[in-house]
Amino acid sequence: MPTAYPLPSNVAPGTVANTASLIRIVALALISGAAIASRLFAVINFESIIHEFDPWFNYRATRVLASKGFYEFWNWFDPTAWYPLGRVVGGTVYPGLMATSGVIYNFLHAINLPVDIRNICVLLAPGFSALTAWATYMQVFTKEMKDSSAGLLAAAFIAIVPGYISRSVAGSYDNEAIAIFLLMFTFFLWIRALKIGSALFGTLAAVFYFYMVAAWGGYVFITNMIPLHALVLIVMGRFSNRLYVAYSSWYAIGTLASMQVPFVGFQPVKTSEHMGALAVFGLLQIVAFAQLVRSHVSDQQFQKLLKMGVIVIGLLGTVTFGVLTLKGWIAPWTGRFYSLWDTGYAKKYIPIIASVSEHQPTAWPSFFMDLQFLIFLFPAGVILCFRQLRDEHLFVIIYAVMASYFAGVMVRLILTLTPVVCVTAAITLSSLLDTYIDPSEPDVVDDSKSEANSATTPGTPANGATQPTPKKAKKAAAASTSQSTLSSTINELTSSTSPASKKSGAPRQKGIFGIDSRLLIITHTLFMLVYFVIHCTWVTSHAYSSPSVVLASSNPDGSQHIIDDFREAYYWLRQNTPQDAVVMSWWDYGYQIAGMADRPTLVDNNTWNNTHIATVGKAMSSSEEVAYPILRKHDVDYVLVIFGALIGYSGDDINKFLWMIRIAQGVWPDEVQESSFFTPQGDYRVDERATPTMRNSLMYKMSYYRFADLYGGNQPMDRVRQQQLPKQSPTLDYLDEAFTSENWIVRIYKVKNEDLLGRDLKSANAFAEGKKRKRSKPVPRRKALTV
Amino acid sequence: MVAFSKLFWLAVAFASSVYAKSSTGDSVLVIVEPKKRDDYNIFFDGLREKGYELTFRSPRADSPVLIEDDVPNFSHVVLFASESKSFAKDISPQSLVTLLNQNTNLLIALSTKQTPLTSLAAEFSLTPAPPGTPLISYFPERSDAPNVIPISIPKTHSQIITANTAPVWYSGTSFALGNNPLLVPILSAPAHAFAAEVDGGSADSLVDAAEKGGEGLWAGSQLGVVAGFQARTGARIVWTGGVEMFSDEYAQKEVAKGVPSGNKQFAQDTAAWAFQESQVLRIDKIEHHKLNATAPSEQYTINDQLIYTAYISKFNPDKGTWQPYSGLKDLQLEFTMLDPHVRVALPADKGTPGKYSVQFRAPDRHGVFKFIVDYKRKGLTHLFSSTTVPVVPPRHDGYPRFLSAAWPYYIGAISTSVGFFLFSTIWLAGEIKEVKKGKGHKAE
């Protein structure tokens, strides 16, 4: 057989196998190392700190769990959140993440490693990303989606792909940190259970499904993916007892287990999102029953029975579902769910969902940013899955279709797309490499023979799946050279057992000649891989490792300048205000205030109460006189605003202000109107042309209070909105400036007490400044007589 | 800090004198023109008798200052320089309000002349009559000038003035009272009195004044001549339209043959109220706990039976001590989260003086609640107490374990378990061949 390059001939097959498995282990270890290491940019560039917003709550909850134990955590009522409503944390939280950290914490302390809980929280996500890489490897390899080299590639991809790193850098202590691992592992167990029809693996899948339910609201994705897979299998006529056993054990145990999570409760049997799984479960029973009946009655009778049965059951099911929905036993689909189908829905009806930046539809560049060259290997991988189309390939295809759609709808759902992109891209790339590294060259045959052969085996392409064909044939011919033994060993290691290889014994007609073409493709592929690594490293270090609590900018000389206004302000609150001082801010900062300043907040990132958030929005968008009674009623002591106009921090409250107005308008359409904040030309302005409503709003006043003083008589400049502000700063009567951070990013105002003498604070201020009050007239006590 | 300074003053009060004292301190600054100082000796002696230490200062003198290093130097300030147009730098309307803010009491006299204090009165919702228009009455017929009026004290008046005090002589301006709830009317003008120029008596000036004032004639019993005001800090200020009512002359003047005027008594009573001697209440402490418990809980569960207790004392000026006081009949307790969820009467406990206690059921609503006692009555110190407690849902093991309504489910679960057990037993103990066959089939 001609080969493109010489193969060593004196290696025992056992040695090759051992070396290969050693290399696999080493490679996996290195991949895990890379997964963890690339996520440590955040710690190295900044410090070991919890990032962003939600992680601060998770961190705070974990501290409670670690210090007070699980039962206290379960019963934890947080009186400082959503003041004065409070939050039943134990019943409104996915406790999986905290429980995981708690277990690790207790374990480490049990073996006398006194690790601080904060470090566990910070490093949990990188640790689990290594596990994710392993789970991906298992999924691709063990399920024989392809082979171990594809598995290693997939593991390497998921280890460093930015789409996953964005949610799992060190310090990003969020539910997704462990959820992606659980997602992959549950899918792995499901496919395993389906493949061997094992109730054990079905149960294991249910157990990990339960873990997933306890960890992330995105568990609904599994809840619908697995039934969808099962449904497609049934429709394709691939029903088998394996499917029945796997699905039934997964569904029954998984649903019962998921109902043990207090936050989920009876949702799995009551809400529409979970009805698909139940319906498929019922369908499976019917199909299984039909199979049983078919094996006992004649075909004709069965046909009749089937028709009758399908009609009756279909009618019955529809009527039941309809009645239950109408009666309210099954909750209608939630707004978040609708917004997945209609991207404009949230903006119209639930501004609070639309106001979150990660709920926006995904822009094209972010696909490339997050997945780089994987995104164009992805379709090829899906097509390669079609070539074999075993049950597990079907799963990957369905997953790919669903996840692509959802990733297009919401930015944050790129996260669920990432694993399947890594898997399919790995299949593509590994097929490509298999084809071009394979040393065997096609036999040169005359045209007539090749035509005949191509007619008998149509559609036999030059890909990895059909590579083994000639070698198998050769082996069958008992060519007893060590080279052939070696090549067959390599064959077993590198390629999947394709059904095509069994039946075809013809010599290959298609292939690659020579080493140059091989080198060209392989070099190019390697170049792409290397560039992928460079891209991932760059994106990770520059875009995804910022804690957002600490900002970085660079000095003119290129050195890093840390902007630490948030912590400065939060620690000011912590050290200078009474323990029970209530702080009002927009909900974005609720968790951070609770976590870092340890003060009660009105609203936070758990946006469960729209009215309460609208109340804050109303207070922010109304004039001082209107806002003051609201502040007093809610016992607000301090108001915190984020102001970026000085240093050009664009994520400030004035830019979020329109969402506050919209949310407030949703509840008080008569008192707050979005249109009154726009100039007649329809611009959103903060300069001289700003509308009076805008200029009188509490948010505007608090943001620009004394801002002009900084410019010493020059025209003040808003560097975020690029507008020139009036030289006269707004005045405040009902609030006192209490604190402004170094770069003015955080401004804190103290709400004044009611006036000593019962006046309104505006006239009290005027008096204190020595302004003459207009001579007031006595209140008329006599009323005109009316006839 | 505030509590400490109060304690300190109490200690001083006990140490220095056995006489009655104010609840806030006994140092008094009297700002009065030096030449008029001797006109008010009876009033000042009365104060000294009670144990106050009087310091005198001329309105234009620089010392002693009112506020030094942001701390008031005196517990009470009497401003009798009612006709001074200019004061020393530290005596300004703003600094007087600052004094109130620091719980210093004031007694301020106005006059018919326009002074800085006239504009200050406006901040207290008082509208003094236009300058130059004293209160005038031609009834009852008497030999005195029409602007020297005897005012009898109504029987049904507030408890500030001792009952059955003889009528008092009054001379000075009057003011209309605004509708500020913090105002405490002490003495009103007689029904037949009005504000006008004394001897000109021309109708024009009356019309002028009426137009300026905006509400017809300045006349009748709606006009106040002495009014108290209780600031939100508890500090008290008394405004009077004429300083003469505190003078020796009026104190000795007879209102009828053989009947001395009530001015002396009235002056002392007014000062007692202004200096926080009389009608001073405080909440000593509050307690709350569950029924059948003694210690307060950090948080309560919904539907708990709660017991709230407040201990209230009244200052006894005769002994200079705080004594438990059970005399409040209309005290209320609110259990509030945004809105009051529970509002109940807080009755006095008969067994223990000064103890007010009530038992009620916590609402069926979790959240951060406040026990609020908010008692505001004219003349009395405002009582306010707010205690925050979270009310939480039952613990996970706090719900009833077995519900009789759930028996169908229990039976369902038990029967399924038993059925499964029986089925497995029969299945496993039964035909082994079929099992094997089935397994082999599955594994394919």
C-alpha cells in the first residue's frame, strides 16, 4: 500500500495503545490546566474578588450557608433585601451553587485546610470549567459521537472558548459556573442511558438533572431537550425499549427530585414549560403499550385500534390540557418564556426584562467574538452528524438547532450554544485532520473500474468515516507486516466504526496524494488553531476578566490605572452609616450594596417585584417634592446614584434612566410619562435643551448636583453623552450630598429629615440661607356663605 | 450622646438644688435691654426660686454667646428685647432655629414694631398683625388705655395654665395662627378685641391692615396673643405678642377690686411649659415578645401572638424626677409595613404604673414590620417610638406534619409502595426464564 510518509515499523501495537492512552491522559490534564489558568487572568490583573452583580448575592448567601449551616440557610429570611418587604431567600434561590461551595468548604476544613470561603467562591468557576472539559470529552468520546481525538479537541475548545469563559472566569461566582458542567454531564448520562437502555444511567441522569435544577433556572433547557429528543426518536420510528427505560427512569425520578427544590416546588407539574416532558412521558407509555398490543394481535386489528386510540387520546389530551390551563391549574407561559419567541414582547410588556443588557438579541460580531472559527466549523459538524445519524447524533443536531435559535434571541444564551458548537466543531476538525494525517494513498486504478465502484458505493466521500475501508480490506487480506498491524491499531484509535466500513471491501478510489497537499492543509489547520488560542487569550484577558466592580483604564504611559470608586463608596456606606440605614439605588446595585456595604436596599437584582422597582423608578424620575414622601414612606436614609459624566463611564444611571421611567410608567401611567423626558425634537438630552421634567427629576439633580463647580465657571461637559451642561448646577432641597467618590462615579445623598418646624424643606432651606420669605397671609377661616 | 447629655443635666439638677427644675437643664439666658431688666423682677425671681440660674445679656452685647463650638451654652433662652431692631451677630433668626434644633427652649416676646423676630414668627406659622397695630379692646369699661386689656383665662383651656387663674393684663400685638399642627395656642385674644392703631383709630388704617393681612379685620378670639410651638426635637418655644404681661407692673395690677391679676401665675406657668417642666412625657423603654416568652425575639413568625409593652414617664417638676405615668387614655400601637397592618389601642396596665401593654396577632404576611407608637397631642411632648422587627414565614419544620386533608395522598403513596414491593417479590420469585429472555432482548 502506498503511504504518503513512512511509518515506523518496529513498534509493538501494545506500546502504541499505551502511549496513546498516556497521551490522552496528559492531554486532558493539560486541557484542564489551560481551562483553569486562562480563567485566572481576572485574579492576576485585578485581585481575588467577586465580580459583577449576581455573584455578590451568591457570595453573601454562601457565607450564610458556611457560617450558619444548611438548615438556617434554607430558612433564611433576608430582612435587608427589598426593604420593607424582605425576601424569603431559602425559597427563592437556586441553592446548588451555594451548597456546592458549602460542601467544598466543609470538606477542606474537615481535612484541616482553613481556606477562606471567598477563595472557594472565586475559584469555583475555573474548577468546574475543568470538569466541563472532561464531561465534554466523555460525551464526545464515550458515546462514540466520534472518537477520542475529537473528544480531546472538543475538550480543548470548551476549555478556552470565550463564550464559556465569559461566564466562568475566576470570581464570576454565578449559577452558570457549575450549570454548564451539569448540563454537559446530564446530557452525557442521558445519551449513555439511551444507548445501553440502562435504568441506572437513567437514574444517574435524573440525579444530575436534580443537581442542575438546584443550580440554575436554565434547567428548563434540559427539561425540554431530552423530551424533544425522545419525541423525535419516536416520530422517526426509532422507539425502542432502551428509550422507554431511559426516559421513564429519567423523567419519573428527575421530576420527583426537582420538586424537592423549594424554589421549583410544584412547577414541574403545573407550568407550561414542563408540560412537554410530561406529554412525552405519556406518549412513551402509549407507544410502549401499542407495541405490546401489536405483539399480541393481528396487524389489521392493530391498525384499527391504533387509529381509534390516536384520535381518542389526542382529543382527551387536548381537552384536559385546555381545561387545566383555563382553570389555572397549569400556569400560562411566563413573560420570560414569551420573550424567547417574540423578541419585541419584553420591550412592550415587561420592560424590566428588556432593560437587562444580557437579554438583548445577539449581534453578529458577538458570535465571532465568543466562538471565533468554531462558528463556521459548527454547521459542517452538524452535517457530519447527519452522515451517521445514530440516536446521539440526532441529539446533537436537535441541540444545535434549538441552541442556535435561543442564542440568537438573547445574548446570554450563547452560553448554551457554546458546548454544542465545541462538540460539532471538534467533529469537523477531527474529521479533517483524520483525512489529511492518514498516510495511506489511494490506489491508482483505471477509469472504468472506478466508475463501476463509484456506482456501487455512491456517496462514499473522502472523510474520516470511510477512511478505514481500504485498511480493513487490507487486514482482511492478511498482509502480515508490522506496518499493517500498526495502521490497524491507529485505525482503531483514530476512527469510528462506521457501518459503511463493514460492507464495503473495495479498494479506495478517492484520497489525497503526496505529502505536500497534506502539509498545506494541516499547516493551515494548525495556524487556525493557534490563532484561535491567541484570540481566546486576548478576549479573555481584555474583555471578560474585568470584575466590573473595579474598573481599569490606562495611563498615558501605558500603565494600568485602577478606578475603584464602587468599593470606595460601598465601604464609605459600611463605615459611616448606621447598620440599619436603608439605601435606595437602581436595582442593578442592590446585590453589591448588600454584599459590600451590608446595608438594607429597596430593590436588587432579583427583580421579583415589579411594583417595588417601579416605585424606585418613580422616585428617581419625579421631582423632589413628589419623591420625598415616597422616600420617607420607605424609610430611605441614603440614595445612591452612579454618575459617569466626569470620567466617561457609560454604564451610569442617566443612561439607564429611560428604563426607570418606562418601568415606572408601566405602573403609574398618569404620573410618569416617558415622552416628557424627550425634547420636542425627540432627543434625550441633559444639556440646556433638556425638558423641565428631566431637569426637575431627582435622578438628574442628584447626578449633576454641583457638577459645574468642578469646571470653575467654564462650560461643564458630560463626557458620556457628549453634551455641554448648563453652567448653573441643579439645587437640592430634600437631600444632602453625603459622599462622592474619587472619580464621581458613585454619589450618595442623605435624605433629610422632616423640617424641625413642620415647613416644607424648600422654604426651610430658603430661610436657612437667609432669603426673605414673602409675607404670608393668614389662612382664611371664614367661609363664604353659600345659598 | 443625646441620652448622655440628658443624664448629665439630670445629674446636675439633682446635685445643685432640691428645687424643681426643668427636664432639660437649668441655665437660662435672658436677653433684655439693661435698663428694662428691673421691670421683670417678679418673673425672674420666680424662676430663680424654682432653681434656674439666670444670666443676663444685652441684645447688642457680644457675650455670652448662644452657641459655642456648635454646642448651645444655655438650656433656655428668654428674649425680652422685643423692640430691638438690631441684635449682636450671633442672635439671628437662623441661630434661634438652630437652638431649637439642639433642644434649647425659647421664650420670645414680640412687639408692635417690625423687628427681625417678626419675620422669624412667620417660620412658625404665626402671622403677626401689621406693625403699629396693637390689640385694642374697649370692653370691659375701665380707666386704662384701650390697649391694656384684661384677658380671662378660659376654663376649658389646655392644661398648660393652672386652673382658676385670675384674668391677666395684656398689652401688645396679636397674631393669626396658621394651621401648623405643631402650634399650641396658649392664650387667645378676647372676642371683642381687634388690632388697630391706638389713638388714630381711623377707619383707613383698619382697612389698610385688613387688606395687608388679607383676611378682613384683625379681630376676635381667633387671634392669638400667647402661643406655644413644639419643634420636632421636642424643644419648645413660646411666642407672646407683648412683653409687658411678664412685667412687675402688670403682676401687681388688680383686675378687679381686691383681685390681683393672674399675670404672675400665668408667667410662671408659661415659662414652666416652655422650659419643659410641665407636660413633659417620655417613653422609658419598650418591650416586645411572643406570648409565653419573656425575651424579645430577633424575628417573629407570621400569626404569632405578640405582646408589646411601653413604659411611659412624666416629668414631675415638683420633685424634679421622672415618674411613671398612666394617665394617657388614647395611646395606640401600629404594626406597620408601608401601611399599618394592625392598629390597636395601647391601654394602661392597671397593675404597674406607667406600663402600657397590648397583645395582638401578627399579620399573616411576612416582611419587615415596625412597632410604632406615635402620640402627638397639643401641649404634651410628642411620643414616638419605632422598633423594627422582621416577620418571617414558618420554618421548614414549622408547618404541621400530617394533614388530615392529605390522607388520600398518603394512602396513594403507601398503596403504591406496597404494590411495588409485592410486584417485585412475585416477579423476582416467579419465572426466571422469562426475566432472562427479557433482559437479553433489552441489551440488544
